[in-house]
Amino acid sequence: MKPERINNFKLDVNPAKKILFIAGFPPPASGQLIMQKKMYDLIKAEDKKLISLNFTSDSRDFSKTSIKKVVKLIQIFFKITQDGLFAQREIGKVYYSLSGPKKSALVKDLLIGIPLNLFFKKKLILQVHAGGYNRSFVESQFLFFLLKWIYRNLEHLLCLTEYQKRELTFLKAKNSTIIYNFCDDKILDAALLAENSRPILRLLSVGHLNENKGIVECIRLAALLKDHNIDFTWRFVGSFQHNAFEARVREMVTSFNLAQNIIFENEISHDQIAGKYAEADFLVFLSNGPEGQPVVLIEALMVAKAVIIAKDVCGIGEYIKNGYNGFLFDDYKDILPMLIGYDKRSFETIRSNARKTYLEFFSVKKFSQKVSILFEKPFEGAGFSDNQ
């Protein structure tokens, strides 16, 4: 097989050897898990092997520690060790993705990193999907120091954005590749995509409802809209991660008299979400970080109906261009004039450019081609169609 190059790096993988995936798949609904599953599904059955990291099916339980999780983590440690001792000849590359800057995630990545470092140092493709690997977001500086030490001089680093690549220079990776996230292209009813002729403003926010996602800023912006007598609904699709924060947000909704305007919905499946973007005028994403590459923005680009309003954090400005395919703001108060006058402006060019951005960078076809090159494995072929 003639080796292909990606970022001027040649992967010397024996086509007879397997890719060992150490990965978790949905549920819960998570951009990282969805991306891992797509990578895994693209590779032919005879070319892959899996050590499953499915710890929970409840997004509220995603980052919590339990005895059951600890036991499973120890079992995973020994499975990787077993493959390292007895299956070296059949494994060409190993894929693993770091889990994030929270303390429990750092512990998991450290424990799994021990056998990876011992047995698969030169075969490891390490992906970093989560953002926040810096002093501003990591919950334990000591664990962060250990993580930097155990994964140092990494063979191959897989990143989502240039911003993330710069953030991860501490790993001193010998080679690095950037592969953008993706979402499936959905064919939607033309009536859903038609220009909104109703006087009510429809806003949408999608994702986990926690403090760093800018939910408090969203509620304050909603209060400003209420003060200006704007008729609107704001739908939040996602689940609260902490009871105390949920109580705080619901109290704000009550105190600002927004009960008739704000709608909280539990997270829904990845296959059902497209209709929500089609029904909204704006997708509001006011995260304060950390972020890798939010799937919510890619989904909005794909549907090209809800105009994106976002904060320029963690590399979002690399693909959301202000005034071209969406709008970027630093302060939620600056968004108000656009929303007040939304019915007097045309956003068709913005929507058209959003769709172009999706097709150029975030389609399943683009993603699949890059995955095939990265792993030097032909994919199944069912992951995309020619018109994507």
C-alpha cells in the first residue's frame, strides 16, 4: 500500500495490523463520543479492535466518581496491559482521547496512560477533543503535571482546531494532525427552512446546562429582551449537570418573570436535533469555555436556518466568521440590538454561507476521507454519500 501523507507526516502502518480503539460511544449525547463512534464505524471490522470505555448512559453522571466506575477503570487498565503484553504483533496503531480538565477525567487519563506509555508509546494516536488544558480550567495542578509528564513526547497528536493545537504544545508531540468535527447531513422539510413570517422571535440554545456554557448570560439577555417588550421564546435543549446551578437558573427565570418565555427541554438524540435548528431564528452559544469544537455550531451550520450568535472563545473564530456565516460577540449585552431589529434584516446570505462552510469543512465525507488517511485504512463506505 502506498502511504498517504497528512500534515507532511507518513504513517507506516502495516495493512495487516489492527487499530486498537480505547473509546466510549453514546449514550450519553456527547460530541466526543459521537466523533469516536464515527471513526470506529468507518474502519472495517477486520481492521479494528475495541476496548470499551462506556462508564454511564446518564449525562448527569458523566463526570461523577463511583465505585462501579473505579472497578471498570481498573479492568480497562488490565485489558490494555494484556494487549500490550500479548497482542503487540496484531496492533498497528492505538487510538485514545483525553477526557477533559476535570479532576475525575485527569485521574482516568493518568491510569489509562500508564499502560499506553509502557506498551504503545510509538503506536499511540492521542486525540484531544475537550478544551481547557491550561491553568485556567484544570481542577488539579498536580494531576495536570502528571498528565503532561506521562504523555510527553507523544508520537501523534490529533486536534480539532489550530487553537487547540497551540494549547497542547506542552505534550511535545512528534507529529500532529487537525481533523475538524462533523455532523450528518439531514434532509429537512422545506417548510421548516422557510423564512419566519411570524412576529415572535425564536431563540435556541443546545448543550449541557452548566455554568461555563454561559446559561446565566443567556437568562440575563432574555431579561433585556423582556424589558424591551420583545415577544420571544427561548428554548434550551440539554440537561442540567448540577442541582444547585439548576436551582439558581430557575430562580432567575422566576425573578425576571420569564416563565412564559423560557423553555427547558431534556437533551434529545443526535438524530432528532436538526428539527430544533430549523424551527429557530437564532442559535445562541455564549460559552465561556473550555471548548474543543462544539457540535452544536456544526449542526447549526449544516441546517443553515438558525443564525449563529456565539462568543469567540477557544478557536470558534477559526470557522465562525463574524458577518459571514454567523456573528461573534464578546458581551451578551452587545447582542441586544441585533435581536431587537431581527425582523428588519435579511440573513439569507449568512445562511447560505453557513451551508457552504458545513460542506467545505464539516461534512461526513470530508471527515471520513481524513480519518482514512490518518489510520491508513480503507473505510466501510457507508459513512457518507457522494452528494455530501
